[in-house]
Amino acid sequence: MPIRQYAIKRVLTEKEFDNYINLTLQTAIDNNEQMFRCPNNECNAIIERINNNNNHHQNANNKKVLGNDGKPLSNEAINHRDEYRIRCRTCNIDFCSLNMTSPYHIGYTCQQYTDYINSAKCRFCQDSISNHNKYPNNEKLPGLNEVCNDDECREKAEICCGTILDCGHFCGGIRDENEHLTCLESECEAFQQSGLNQNGEDFCNICWVEDLSSSPSLQVKCGHIFHYNCLRQKMKEKWPSARITFGFWNCPLCKTPIEHEALDDLISPIKKLKKEIEIKALQRLKFEGLEKAESIVKPGEEYYNNPLGYSMKRFAYYPCFKCGKPYFGGQVQCNAGDGRQDFAPEDLICGGCSNSNVASSCPIHERDYIEHKCQFCCAVATWFCWGKTHFCDSCHTKQQNGDYVTRYPKEKLPKCPGKKNCPLRIDHPPNGEPFTLGCVLCRNLNDF
């Protein structure tokens, strides 16, 4: 005859009775394949699994099931997930009810997961490595022994430093650097003594796709670390819109210009271009009589005693599609529309390359400072479209947005207020007619 629970409670202490209840409950769980205790020690909720007979039907209708790595799951992995993956509704963790591991090993059966845990792994993608998928490492570099033969990982291995650091960890830098990149393993003493604020598990702040350990990286002059390929791509893409700007050159974390010897081939032309535009901008500042502008001479203003910063902020320059040189495109305006990324580079033509019927070269300064007027308003032209029409930024944006200024009758175009009040400070034909402004240097010298 079974002993009643109240009788047992009378002969046991409170602690002994609690232990008895827990042991009885655990025995019941162990003898029931449909019941589990949550593996989270702070939860220990009891969970009952109710089989869903529709799982296989659902999988049959699902063309592609992706794992956490974005790769399609095998049918075996899908079936294992459907049968053994449990989510605790109390603490919200998921786990495998077969081997009680948490989180659930999505993409693997229990045996496959055990094999994966115990196998060598690629230092870049973390896939298991075997003799069948191992990077050949013909140079016998010790830091490349744990790389798989995946195309992307092979490319990374070709540029990666193959050294093992004194601490015993991989060097995460690139080949042929003068100094190795500091160890990025957060638990390593070398890393802890380095003072770095980024470790190998931090994402690259340029791509935000992979952590720093997943691809060869550089520590740039400011001290921040990014993927080498991401840095090169950032420098190659340059400014995001038609107007030349240099924000792309800045570190995403501290806004300091990016510097590293491995990027010199890309950064040197950027420095040269920036210097050229700075010279042109200061000349333009002088020619337009803005050297004593309030923003420059008044204490407390944003550009006090900084005429270069003021001129770079005020004047817009664009790359000529034909000669590659930067040319003046008017003043930077909030409504200029130069933030558009869907522009046609071939429409950006400097005055000297636009093949106007009028003189396109100055006998003193040649073609570098030839400018054209926008055909539709009193502004300097930035765009040269269809081989015949000059637009300023504002008029070009209207044209792109379907407000076709080329179809305006001349009486609808803005009227010039006269030389004294005209932004160009010259007499010119009525808007609607093409007009070459000539050499800006000669014109301004005459004006002043």
C-alpha cells in the first residue's frame, strides 16, 4: 500500500521533506520523455513537450530554412530542431532537450555539434577544418594553419599576417607591417596591458557585419582598429555624392583623418586633392572679398581666425569627368541637392572641358579657372548635360525631379536683378541663353 504524502511529511523534517519532493519530481521527469527541467539554474521551470505532428508538413512547404550563419539548414538539422529544440516560457532561453545544452545548437544534430566543438576551426569563419577543406598554407606560416579553404577565407589568408604572437595568439594584422597588431583576445594579458578599447569580438565600425577577428585588421594612427579591406573600400569609394567632401577620410569613431602606411597608395591622392581644393577655396574667398567676413573675424563665431575652414564650408567643388581636376560649382546651399547619390558622373564637366563655342581657355591661366553660367538662373554652372547645357546644382535637381527647367519659357525664368545685385556681379544675357563667364581669376582681378 502506498504511503500517503501527509504521513511522510509528519516523520520528516521540513528540509528532508523538500528534498523528498524534489527527488520525487525529478524521478518523474526522468521517467517521462516529454518532460524536462529548464537547464537555467536560476529558473529550473518544469516543461512539458507536446508533439506537433504538423512540423514535417511545414518544413515541406518551406523552401529554404536558414541558420544563424545565414546558410540553409540540412533536412536532418531541420528535423532535429523541430523535435528537440525547446524554449522555456519562464526565462525565455532555448535549449536542446536531448543533451540539455543552451542555447540550442541550430544547424547541428547533437553528434554533429559535439564533433564541431571538438574540431579545429577556421580562425576567420569558425567552420570546422578537416583534411578535405583545409587551406594549403604553402608558405608554412604558423598563423595560417587554422584556415579553411572557403574562397573568402583564402582571400583573407593571402593578406593576413601569418605570425603567432609571443602571447600564443594569432596576429590579426596584415603582412609586412612594421609592427604587429596588438593581440585582440580580451582575456590575454597582452591585450589587457595594451589599453585598447576594442577587442577581437567587437564589430568593425565600418562594415558592421563581422567582428575584428574575422578579417585582417589595421590599427590606424588615431588608435582605432578596422578591417583592412573595409578601410581600403572606404577610401576607394570616396565622397558619397556629386560634390567633393572629405568626411569619408575621417575615422568613424573619432573623426580624425585616417592614416596608415598600408593605405598610403589611396590616401596620398586624397591629400593632394584636398590641398588643391584648399588653395582654390582660399583664392575664391579672397576674390569674393570675404576675407573679413563676420564668421572669420568676430570672436566666438564658428570660423573665427579660420578662413580655410570657412572657405571649405562655403564653396562647393566637383570632379571634372574629363580632366579629373576639381572645379568650382558655386556656394554650398542647403537646397543645392548635392546630396543626391543617383547623379551621372559624366555630367560633371569643368568649364575648360565643356567644349563651348566660345573661348574655353585663358591665355594666362589656361583652362583651370574657366567657368560657365547656369543657363537658367544667375549662378555658376556645376553640371554640363547632353554635351550642350549648363546647370547649377539647384536647377539640375529640379530637372532630375521632373520640374523641367529646360521647358520653361524664358519669361518664367528668374530675372537678373542687374550687375549690382546679381550674385555673379556681372552683366550677362537674359537667363535662358548659354553664357561663358570666362576665367574667374582674370574676371575677379579686374573687379578688384
